Amino acid sequence: MRRYAELIAVLCEHDLGAAQWARARLAIITELTSLEDILWPPLFPRRGRRAPSLDGRRIPDAPPESIPLGGVHLRRVCIELLRRHGAQTLVDLHRLLHLHGYVIAAPTQAKTLADAMAFEVESDRARRVRRGVYEALEDEPTGVEVGHPWIHPPEFASTVGR
């Protein structure tokens, strides 16, 4: 019985600590939420660039000199990135585009990327693994070669028109 009472006392101490921790966490989240519009203002005319989720996995900003992609060029680069990096979520694919020096040339970037991947699935160049996750099919050429300016912009950006 004595051990039981000791454990109850320890549990009560932990509960008090947890309640204090939860209040402190809530205060931090409240302040973070109030700073979102200041730190990550919406970029017009594009919509959707907001604060990162609380897990911190935000899509990095595209460099100002990023190559804008849309239509067939966006789809080809996405397929090549999927071939190089394997199956990716739409968020991770968007992140890869920015890390490779591209920006989606559309007001609704996430929707445009999702539509592009849906088109590639319908065209049998990609497969939908599950909701929001895609992988490239290996046997359909994209016309984008290794070392092509669409995949390696830092080396070739000056040769690619905007």
C-alpha cells in the first residue's frame, strides 16, 4: 500500500507539471498564430503560402531568380524529380521544386501541382501510391535528360528563358 501511495503522489506531481507545460505550450502556440500574418504574409496574386504547420515542415521560399514552371514543363520536371527521389508527397515534391530552383507559375500553386500530377497519372507517366503521394513510372521518357537545364538550374539558368 505504501508504494501505491508513493506512485499516486509522483503521478500528481507529474500531472501538475503537465498542466503547467500545457499552459505554457498553449501560450506559445497563441503567440505563434498571432505572428503568422507578419512572418508569412500571403503572396499576391498567389494564394496558399502560409505559415508552416506546427511540426515545422514548411516549404522553403523559392529564390527570386527561380525558373517559373507551368504546363508541360512543370509536369516533365516533376516526373524527373520523382524518378530521382522516388515516391513523394505533394508537399515534398513542391519542396523539391523550390530546392532545385523552380517556382510554380500559378496563383494556386498546390492545386496546380496536384492537377499536374493527376494529369500524369491519367497519361500513365506516374502512379498515385495513395492520397497525395505519387511516383514516376520508369518506362515513359519525359524528354528531360540528366544534366538538362530543367533539372539543374544553377548551372544552366542563364540558358533557360523565363
